[in-house]
Amino acid sequence: MTTAPAVDAPRPAARPELDPEPRGAAEKILIAVFTGVPFLALIAAVPLAWGHFLGWTDVALTAVLYFISAAGITVGYHRYFTHGSFKANRPLKIALAVAGSLAMEGPVITWVADHRRHHKHSDKEMDPHSPWRFGDDWKALAKGLAWAHYGWLFNPNRTSKRRFAKDLLDDRDITFIHRWFPGLVAVSLLTPALLGGLITWSWQGALTGLFWAGLVRITLVHHVTWSINSICHTFGKEDFEVRDKSRNVWWLAIPSLGESWHNLHHSDPTCARHGVLKGQIDISAGVIRGFEKAGWARDVRWPDERRLAAKRTKRPA
């Protein structure tokens, strides 16, 4: 009696949009350290804030470095490098890549590749951080919110930089800054410590500078950015027609520097201003306007009234 030849199991389809080398254990540990330690510092900040561990120097340093690193993400990583909302001269391009790196959200090319994949597959299977990936009942959505906010960072699949960010891989300035990301992480932590120590001329000033303007500032930037992935794809208002679940969340507008006007952004991704309706504050757009007036930015893609009107879900009376 003869037996039928074994049939090879079908191989999984290749996914060219993903990096063939998955994220390893060491990288996951680094992500946990870079995101977890600042969060623990924020928890510790609550009782410390009521003692003698916080001064006006710490407040000022935290505010200034928060603005620089958050704008590095919103204006630099997002509106400039990912979507090309404007063109920048070389010094501004380099400054934006460095400022974004100070937020410790990952090297610039990795961040851009992930975000471009998010837009291509927004709230669908290949979206790296959709809160709807597990379903739309309340249990699935609760799990999805946790995934979109933080869990996706530990996904072993990595976005292919060659497929989604080849333009940046071909840019010598940006590849150099991308490779030096670990060094910029050190700069992001040591600079507030150095400034705090020099301004107060004390070791305590250096320590509180590191704590508040370093660790606490970083975790604030992280969670505001991640809230755009989670909250702004789940709750809020839809003013413009989109093919996904992106929404506007007004109470995140100030800390996110205008990124939480997320519905318009997904309706018109290359637009340099996200808050386009009356009363929608967009600090990042103001920064871009300043760069344009200084002659550092050009060809800015400002909102087009006819295009906006065509995309409105409800026509104004």
C-alpha cells in the first residue's frame, strides 16, 4: 500500500510593508525603559510636587523643553517629514529632526515609516495602532484603546523603512540623525540636568531639572502623542468626511499643539493647519507660519477653502 506524498503547508503571504527582521527582545526592553521609567517618574511627581522638590526653574525648563520636543514631533516628524506640508531649508530640516528626537519617540525614519503606514491603512488590518483592531464591542474597544495607546510599541512586526520612507533613507542629514538617536536621548535627559544645576548652582537643581524637565516632560509628550492614536480615533467630533474613525478632540488641542484636530488631518493629510474651523487653536500651524515669515520654510500647504467646503460633513448655514 502506498501513501500519498506529503503536501507542504502553504507559506504565509509575504508582507513587503513590514521589515523582514522582527523586533527583538533587546529592542522591546529598551522601549519599555524609555517609556516606562518616565511614566514612573510622573507617578512619583504627585507626592513630590507638594514638598520642596519643585521650583520655578523646574517649571520654566519643563515648559520650554516640552514645547521644543513636542513641536519637534508635531511640526517636524509629522507635518514636515511624514506629510511634506511645507519645504524647509537645510538648517531647519536638521533642527526639526533633532527636536523630534528629543521627545524619545523613536528615530525619525522609523517614526515616519510607521505613520505613513498608519495613513495608508487607517483603522484597517495593517494599521500599526488602530484602536478598532479587536472589534467594536466595549470589551474589544477597551483592549483596542490600550493597544493603540501603548501596546503597539511592543509588536514584533516593524514597518519597512525602505517601502515607506525611502526619501529619508536617501537623505544623508536625516540618516545621520537617525543613527545618532541614542545620543540624542542622552542629550534630552542630560540637558535639563545641566541647565538646572547651572541656573541654581546646586546639585539639587540638577536633580530636579533631570526629574521634571527630563523624565516628567518626556512622559507627558509621550502620552499626549499616543492619545492622538487612541482617543482621537475613538471619541470626538467628525467635521470632515473621512474613510476611517479619526475625530476631533478639543480638550487635547493645547497640549498636543493642535494635533488633536485629527479629523481634518485625515481628510486632508498634507494640510499644514489641522485646526481650520473657527475657534480651533493650532499652535503648530503658528510655528510653521513663523518659519515661513522668517524665510526658513516655503511652499506651505495652507488650507484651501474650496477643498475644505467639499469635505465638510455638514454644510454651514
